Amino acid sequence: MFDEDLEAIVMDEALKVPETFKLLSLGAMSGNKTMPTASVRILVKGKEKEGASIGVGPIDASFRTIAGLTDTSSKLLYFAVSSITGGTDAQGEVLVRLEDEGKVVIGQGADPDITTAAAKAYLNALNRLAFLKAV
């Protein structure tokens, strides 16, 4: 574990809002001759939901599935992937910026798997939007 790994974990915990939506599992398939597909299982307000979608790539398919399961229609304004550590087992970080009903939030997710990191970032942002709507 590197210092950068710890930073990512701390950031995730320090900027925590209540989890209206929580990732339980994600499976994605992609390739040059394969239809990109994502299967997602999440908790929505304590209730387990599962679904699958196709997309332009595995992250797009994941986001489409999550949007359908959470019944949200936010607009993705920004998406960035970066490596927190080096090597083939590097921890990846994804930042997203979402807009919904004039509210703009940033979500962050970290994981060795970029598709999972993206799903975590997207759900983190959706949780922030849900929190802002509730206050």
C-alpha cells in the first residue's frame, strides 16, 4: 500500500454523505468484437436492485444501468481517470461532475478496476445530489 492509496481512502471517508445508493456488485464485459455490457447490483434506500445495460463502453453501460436503477437523470459534465499509484496493480481514481436541477456536485471513486472506480464515483455524486435535495 502506498501513501497515495491512503490518501484516496481518506478522501473517500472525509467527504462522506449518507449513502442513499450503495454499490453491491458490478460486472462488465467489453472487447473489440463484443457489445459492451454492465450488470449492476445496488442498494437504493436500503432496497436491493439489479439491472443490466449496454453502452458505448463498459463505463457508459455501468452509468446507464445505475441511472435506471436509481431513477435519476443527471447530466454528466466531467469525467476524468487518473492513476494514484504506478504498476499494473495501480489504484485508479475517477472524478465525475454531475448536474441535476441546477445543482452541480463532484463524485470520487477509487479502485484497482477503473470501471468499478467510475461506478463508485458516479454513485458518490448521486448520493451528494440526493443529500442536497433533502436539505
